[in-house]
Amino acid sequence: MERKSFLKAVAFASIAPAIMLAACTEAGTKEAAGKKTQTYTCPMHPQIVQDKPGTCPICGMDLVPVDKSGKDASLTLGESQVQLANITTMAVGAGGLSSFKNLSGRLATDPEKTAIISSRVPGRIEVLFVKETGVKVSKGQPLYKIYSEQLAALQQEYLLTVAQARQFPDDARFRQIETAAKQKLVLYDQSGAEIDRLVQSGKVNPYVTYPAPTGGIVSELTVTEGQYVPEGGPVMRLEGYDQLWVEADVYPAEAAAIRVGQSVQVMVAGWENEPGDMTVRFINPSLQSGSQLLQVRGTIPNPGSRWQPGMQATIRLPLKSKGNVLSLPVDAVIRDGKGAHVWIEKERGKFVPQMVKTGMEDADAVEITAGLNAGDKVVVTGAYLLYSEFILKKGSDPMAGMAGM
């Protein structure tokens, strides 16, 4: 009997340390499992998160502890905090929304302001009074002087018909021949004064100086002095820049929003603060070669020729929503890689994030197509402060775990 009691005591003494060790291990495991993991973040850069104290690698500020154990997605602020952060709300309502669609365009020369100067007679260019491009010329200014043997022959023919008509004044046939010879000189752009001087002098003059039929800028010279040109051969091109074409590219699906006669706003690169107004004059019904774009065209005044053809321009096409839509100020919507969201005030001082889907927008307002209902109180100023405050307090993105819309 005593021997059995002794053996039991020895057995208990041998296993007691193992039991105590297992109990301590289990208690330590439970204590470790119940212990919260402390994380730290930067107040200025909430994306910096680590599991130990330190400094921010961006700004050098000391990291502060955050609590990630909260499951509540709402953020509660005191009255003083709301006022300090300048957080204001508005009830969402339905209404019309106007916006603009920007089209890429360019300035071009208006063909109505372009003149091709061609030689009226065949001959040799004796003098070019304008020898370089970019020169401004006025209407009536001499452009070139030409020597024409054919013109000299026509002048001689006219002088003979004049002499015949004077010798036989009662012969209608000679008068008709004189009139026909004079008309040939008129067709070669000989003025009445020049023809009268020819008759008075009785001598042919194979040299003729041609003036500018209109004013403009010399954009192209196709001849040089001493060069022979045929009748109708081009001599130079004059372009007027006081009015320019505006050409814009548009996709066929967008062309329905444009109509001939519509007034649109044009902003030229470098003059964005001085937009001009353009009236749409033409919409090309066929696609441009090698592209899937249509071309829209109009004219715009260019006082002082401050703009030049070839400059880039932006055409702001006005758009309007179809019927009433929900809209918010642009600053009320926060966009990130997960989508767009707003903050809704559920009760005084309690704010929750809400994913939304946006539609058309302009510089001030954005359409909300999904995620909100009319009457919801949405934060319109201070939304980004709420976003930062949530990350600072919760240590996570307010949109984390929410499905995109």
C-alpha cells in the first residue's frame, strides 16, 4: 500500500512540469492572439504605414499610432472639428446640367481671303517689285513688270485698225475691226487710260506693270526676274489673315451634337484667356482620308492678324443633359484608383463614404449617375479633409472592401 502511494507520487512529480509547461504555452498563445497589433502612420502622408515607431521617409515627421481594429466605416467629428475643417453639406437635387466637350482643332487660311496672282499675258518677268514672302501689299500696289512680244503685236494691230477707221469713218466694217482689236487689249488687262495713251503716242509699249488686285500677305512666290511665264501662269499668292478658318476633328458619333449655324467658343493656344466665337459653317459628310474623323469648319475674326494659320486651337462644344440629373460641385467628389466617392452626413457630425458613378461634367459641377438619391446630404467642402482624417484614425482607405460601380 505504501509502495503504491510512493509510485503515484513519483509519477505525478515527473509529469507535473510538462502539464505546467503546456498550460503556460496555451496561456501565452491566448495572450498573443488577444493582443492587438499596433501600427504607425505619418499625419502628413497616411500612405506610410509600419508596425513600429519611427519617422516618415518623406517629410521626417514622427509616426503616430493608429487603430485598425475599428469595423465602423463612419467618421464622427465634434462640432468644433466640423467648423474648424469648414465642412459644409448640401442636399442633392435634380436639375439640368450644361457642359462642354473640347475638340482639337487648328487655324487655317480662309480661301475667300486668298488670291492667286497669275500672268495675264505670256512674256518675261522684267521686274518683281515684291521679292520675298511675308511682305504685306496693298490693293493697287505694283507687283511685277512684264515684257510681252504678243502684247506688242496686239498693240500694233490696234493702231492699224484705228488708222483704218479714221481713214474710212463711214465704213462700219472698219469700226467693228477696231472694236475687236481694242477688246483684245482689254482682255490682256490693258486699262482705258493705257489704250488712250497708246493711240496718242502711236508707239507700242511691250512692257506692262500689273498692280495688286487685292491686299494681303505674300505667302508664295513662283517666279523670279528674267523668267518667262505663259499666259495664266502663277506669279504669286496673296493671303488675308484678318479672318481665318477653324478646322476641328470630331468622331461621327459626336457629330449629332453639332449643327450648321451653331455658335461655339474657340480658344487658341497662348490666348486661352481671350476666347473667340465661331459659327459652324460646314460639316464634312465624309471621313477624312486615313482616319475615322469628320471635319467641322467655321470662320473666326482675327483682328490685327495676331493669329497665324497652323496654330492649334480648342473648340468648346456646348452640351446639355437630357432632362434633370443629380449633380454636385466638382470638389465634392474624390477620385482615386478604386473609382469616385463622396461623403454623406447621416446625422449631425457623423459622415460615411459612398461610392458613386459620374457622368458629364464641366469646370464647376459633375453629374452623378448612380450611388446617390435626391435629398442625400453630401459634403461639398472639406471632403478631402474627411478622407485624410479617416485614413489617419482608421489606418485604411475608406473605400477598401467596397465594390466599384
